[in-house]
Amino acid sequence: MVVMKILITDPVPERLVIELSSEGYKVEYKPNITYDQLQEEILDTEVLVVRGRLKIDKPLLEKANNLKKIIRFGVGLDNIDVVYAKNHGIKVYNIPGAFVEAVAELTLALILGILRGVGEAHYSMKSGHWIKKKLIGKELYGKTVGIIGFGRIGRRLYELLKPFSVNVLVYSSSKIPKKYIDEGVVQVDSLYEIAENCDIISIHVPLTKETRGMLNEEFFAKCKDNVFVINTSRGEVIDKRALFKFIKSGKIGGIALDVYWEEPFQDKDFLSLSNVLFTPHIGAQTEEAREKAVDEVIKIIKEG
């Protein structure tokens, strides 16, 4: 009997390895494997479970003669050459449903946190300072929020925002369901309508050729003064230089980021800013999301 080899290239909950092994699969768990090492390991791998750390590109996939499935333990597929894989009979999966609640809740936390200066307040206290008079924040209640991208996470964020009586504008590449329009969500035709009308802008799009750098200098120039920008999608959807320019000038009131242009993110210019709130790409990092993700991966593998 031939045993299917499953290679897991990144840290995952231990339960995934235990349960797959108990089902009789040959599980190779190598969370620190390098790209060069993967070129050897992939030769006889049938199922590849990855996160976002490694590039699963054409040169690598050309060596994968036995590969049948690539499963992204996460949402984004921008590190995988999906076109090449599918053209060569390799099925590519992600598990977005597992992480919707986690990412949407973090987004809401970042919105509230940056509006109230929670990051600066916390570190001022840690440093022995009491800057109460300086920290005059803003309320979320009644503001106009622009959601760029209205997939599962964008829609869940909208649901979480309802108690705050915000006005919601959506920019999406596809028509949003009528039920949201009936509830008062306004779908705009232009990205610049988001810039011109929103107090808070939250980004929820995948990284593609079309979305890379979509929030650029022209976009920020059209934004309302003191706009707050939140990004929990991919760092590259924002033009880094433009963002820095407009937050330094005071045009942007604050930024809250969970994703970056390079990770780990150690840009001293950005990190020295006071009107920012940064988290180290933890959008999907909840116990509940990880457990749901394990179940999804096991289900995909068992489907044959």
C-alpha cells in the first residue's frame, strides 16, 4: 500500500500533525524548511501545506512531479503560482472561512485603537509618563467608514460596525448583494469616492496586479483631512512612500497596520511615528481560527 506523503512547511497547530499521522498519512513536519531544502523534499510530496513564508513558484513546481494539492494554511495565495499549478493538474486551496472572524475582529480593534490613541497611551504609561491631556481621541460613532473589498472579511467587518451607527461606503470589483444595499450600504463606482468621503478606510482585498499599490499618492491626495487608514489585507496594496509622505504631512490622521511591505517589519521611519498602531501580522492568530483551519485542512486532504 502506497502511503500519501504530506509536507507541512510552516508552523501549524500540533493537532494537525497528530490527526493526519493517526489517519495513516506520512506527515513530514518541517516548519523551518528553506526554499532550497524544499526543492529536494517536494520531489515525492503529494500534498503541500504552506503558509505565506515561502514562494511556491514555477521553478519549484517544475520539480513537483507527484504533487496533487497545495493547501494554503491561510487566506492569501499571492506566494503561490496558482496559474502554473492549475495548468499542471495541481489543485490549489485556501481556507478563508476559518479566519474571517479573527481578522474582522482585529480590524475593529485597530479602528478603535487608532481613533483613541491606545498604542501611544499604553507605551507612555510603560515609560512612566502620564499624557492624559495630550490624548484627545475620536469616536467611531456616526463616522463614515470606507471598506475596500467586500468579501467575507469586509462583510463581517460591516456587521461588527453596525452598533456604532456608521455610514458605510464600499468599493468592490463586483456588485454587492442587494441585502446590504437595503440596509444602507452604499457601493461606489470609484476608489476616489472612498477617498473623498470617508473618515476611516479599511482595506480587505487580495494582492493582485490590479490591487498592488492601489492606494497611491493620487488616492491619498484626494482623501479627507485627518483620515484614518487601516490595513489587514496585504502590505503591498498601499504605496509605502505615499503613505509615509501623507502621514508625515498630517493629511492622514493615523494608520493601523497588521501587514507590511516586508516582514518582519523594522522600518525605523515608520516605527518612530506617534500616530500609528502596529501589530505583527496577527490577524489570523486566534485559538479558535487555528482550530477551524485544522479541521478545514483535514477535510480537504480526506476528500481525495
